[in-house]
Amino acid sequence: MTDIAVRAEPGSKSTRAYEWIRDRISRHEYAPGYRLVLAPIAAALEMSAVPVREAIRRLEAEGLVTFEHNVGARVAIIDEQEYVHTMQTLGIVEGAATALAAPRLTPDDLDRARAVNERMRRLLADFDSTTFTQLNQQFHSVLYERCPNPHILDLVERGWSRLSGIRDSTFAFVPGRAAHSVDEHDELLRLLRDGADPLEIEIAARDHRWRTMEAFLEARHPHSTDQ
């Protein structure tokens, strides 16, 4: 990957191509495994192949695209096992971080989180999975960022980084989960405002993360039956 691919200027052709391709990946117009061919994309955008190539390299750096020898660039196929392991781990460490941060959260912090959640709720009527996911991370960051344990915070950030290639597509794949997620945010805020037991807060935050994982798995395997 090159610096120009990662640091493209806002408004540049490379950035425009990046946003155009990323939007189609997010909306599953370009599904996992879809081959990204430079010429037709460049023609659709009325530009040369060079900025498109830079955009694809940027998407590759984010984990949304993979490059295969003799095949070329493809939309990344979700490694389901890696996704499950990451979500399970993130649920545990984010739950712990939120519980440890709880006594340090101020009314202003909780108001800020509530405002972000209301923005998420307004998005439900005209759903944009990319913006919704960005706001979702903002919401949770407010709740765990005051965690006094830097090691746990590091683990949380690593978990979010591991999900960077697929987290936008999670809500795009299961948009119905978004409304439930917003409601669960309200419940989490209620627990924090009421000064609930830290263990109750930790479990609520953990289960919230795991429910998203379970909804995603159910959408991928709709005909599977519970054991």
C-alpha cells in the first residue's frame, strides 16, 4: 500500500472513487467476493484507472478488499470464525471497561451519549449503515473511555480495529438489528444513570454486543436450528 492511497486529499478523485466503491460495498451492491475491475469502475466515475487503483488500495488497507494473485481485487469475504471470536472478546472487554468507567461518568457524558443515540434513532427512518456504525462507535466510546485500566482500553480498541473491515456491513446485512440496538443503548444509559451494580452494567454491555453477533449469524444461516 502507498501513502497516497491512505492519505488522499478530501475531494480528490481518489477519495471520490473510495467513497463510491465503499458505499456499494456497504449496501451489498458489491457483495463479498465481488471482483473489482478497474476499467468499468473508472468509466462509471469518468476518471482514469489511477485514482481507482489508489482507492482500492485504501480499501485493502481497511480490510474491506483483498488482493489475490492472478485474480485481482475482490470485496473481502467475512471470516465468520474470526468475526465470532472478535465479537465475543469485544463483548467481554468492552463490558468490563464500561463497568469500570461507570463511577467516573459525569451527567454531561451521559447526555452526550444520549444525544448520539438519538441521532442513531433518527437514522432508522432513512437507514445509512456506515453513518449508523460510526455513531455506534461514538456512543460506546463515551461510555468506556473513562475506564481507568489502560490495558483493558487497549484490548477494546484492538477489538474495534479487528472489526474495521466488516463492522459497516454488519448493520447493512442485518438492518433490523439497528432499532433493537438503539433501544438497548437506552437501557444501558438507564442503568448508568441509576448507578446500577457494576456487574449488571458489565453484563448488559456484554450481552448487547453479543446480540449483534447473534443477529448477524442468524442472518447468514437463516435455516439453522437451535440445538
